[in-house]
Amino acid sequence: MQGDYRVGCLDTADVARAFAIINHLFPCASFEDWQAATDAAVKRRDWLAVADRAGVLRGLCYVYVSMQQDKRRLEVPAFASISLRDEARITGKLIGIATQRARLLRCDAIHIWPAEATGWWAVVDPDPGRIPLEGVLHTLEDR
């Protein structure tokens, strides 16, 4: 728990609740698709989440490592921050945990994809040839 929020990997107990966010990000993904993408701890580790004290998911992002020009990069093809009054702080928590993950995995940068570039394929079958050039690229100077 970091202050008012629980920050970490997606918990098994939060998988069903997270589908509301997934359905918004990936309308083509069914609940069964979502369950298959999160049915093991190793798969849920790639989903970073922020929940409030009441257990409501306020943020969710998906991450994986790619090699780009001989450098390790943490790809973030899905990113959602949901709050009427604290969106900036929740976004900061998600970026913070993604940065921790990138450093842990010895990445050189973090690449947050633009929303329109993402399809369910990015979760179930990431294709290095389909990684968009657009988005936000944050270089990690002191990893």
C-alpha cells in the first residue's frame, strides 16, 4: 500500500473487476479472452494495477520487454487511469511502478503506446514488427 492506494501486480481477486477496464481498452476481447490472459501468476505479473482503499481498481497497465536497436525497452501497450479527482496521482503511481519494473529488468527506456495503436494482439501475441513508433518514450538514465 502506498498511501491511499495499493500498487503492484494484478491480484487474482481483481481479475474479474479489471475486465471493465479491459473491455474499454479492447472491446474485441471477451471475458474468456481476459481470463485466459490472466489465468496464471506469471501472466498477471505483466499487468500492473493501482487500487484504492475500497479495492476499486483505479489504474491498470500491461508491460513487456522488447529489444529495439540492441536496447531493452519496457513496452506499455495498454495504460488506463480512472478517477474523477485523482487521475494525475494514479497515473503517477502507474508510471512509478512501470519505472521500477523497467529498472528491475534492466531496460534502457519505457515506451507508452498511443491508445489507437493497441489491439488485443499486443497482449496475447506481441509482434515486434507491429510496435508503433509513436507514443511516449522515456529514457532511463541511471538504471
